[in-house]
Amino acid sequence: MIRQGVLMKSVLFIMLFFFITLSGCTSASADKSFKVERLSVTDGGATSRYNKIIILTVPGDAQRGEMANLEIEGIAGISYTATATYRVNYEKRTSYKTIVAPKSGIVIWNFKIDSNTNPGVYPIHISGGGQEINTSYRVIG
């Protein structure tokens, strides 16, 4: 009887040990296979450990007909594309521009908000060098 109790405790201990070991291995391997992270940000200085694009400045709130700026830090020599989506009346429009990062890695997009753009929050998608990141801007009155 005592021997059976010791045997049962040993079996439970071994099962628990393998369960803890296997669950630790599973999370470690899943974490390493993740290569690109999409990150949504509303202010500057945002990045992630998987992404080589750092957002330095976002347009934030912009008036119709006004100029807006978007600034990132990337890797020199890489082509970065900023794609902005917006609405004019019932029509969805997309605007994009590609710039090759200079030695500093700093890329600045200057764009004019269409004077007929509907007020609202609109996405900006930035990609380059196999990396991507998202942010947004808001068109007000």
C-alpha cells in the first residue's frame, strides 16, 4: 500500500515535470518564429523589437487643405512607402509615395490634405525592407 502511494507520487511528479518542460518549449519556439509585427500607433517614437521602422512624427490632427508631415527612422538605402487612405464624399482614395532612406535613415513625407476630404480618422501604412508599421491621422473641419 505504501509502495503504491510512492509510485503514484513519482508518476505524478514525472508527468508534472514533463508538462512544465513541454509547455515552456512550446512558448519559446512560437516566439522565435514570429518575424514581422504590425504595430498601430497614434504618437511618435513607436517601434517594436521585431521592426526596424521607428515612427518619429505623425500628422496627428490636420485641417483640410493643410500640409501634414510623417517622419520615420529606417535603414539607409531602403525604399520606404507611405500609403494613406482617405474619403472625399463617398469615394475612397489612396495616396502613396516611396522615398529611399538617406545615410541618416530618416525619411520625411510632406503631403497636403485634400480640401474636400471628409472629416475622420484615416490609416497610414508604412513599409520597406520587409518591415511594416501602421499609424493614423485625423482630418478635422
